[in-house]
Amino acid sequence: MNRSLLDTGGQALVVSQFTLHADTRKGRRPSFNRAAPPDIAKSMYEQFVQRLRTFGIHTETGVFGAYMQVEIHNTGPVTLMIDSEI
């Protein structure tokens, strides 16, 4: 866990997922009011992908805003969920 993609020669799969920014603190349905508008979010997504590629990281992408089924095979014993209080 001390090595980056650059250190390991790893690759990246970047898939947009606006539901990560859901606010579930009130009511029975998540709110996405604080998520970026689609045009801004797409620009941020594309900038992130370009930044990875600038570092020479092989990067595959999903289709922004599309419904996709993604399969992942993790290597290693750890999956991390990063969260913060806002």
C-alpha cells in the first residue's frame, strides 16, 4: 500500500459515478444537489483522465453518464472506502 501506479506500472480504469456524491442524511431518497452539473462534471472527468495519461499511466475509460456494468478483480487483501465529513 506504499506504492503508486507509477511505482508498480499499474493501469487505471476510470468510470464516472455521480452517486458517490449522494447525500443520504435526510429522508428516504438520496439527494444529488451538491453534485456538479453534467457539463462541469464531464470536464472534470476528462481532465482527470488526461492527467493520468500525462504521467504515462495506461488509462481505460467508461462512457461518461452511461449505464455500465463494470467487473473488477482486486489483487490483495484490502479494499478501502474513503469518506469525510462535510
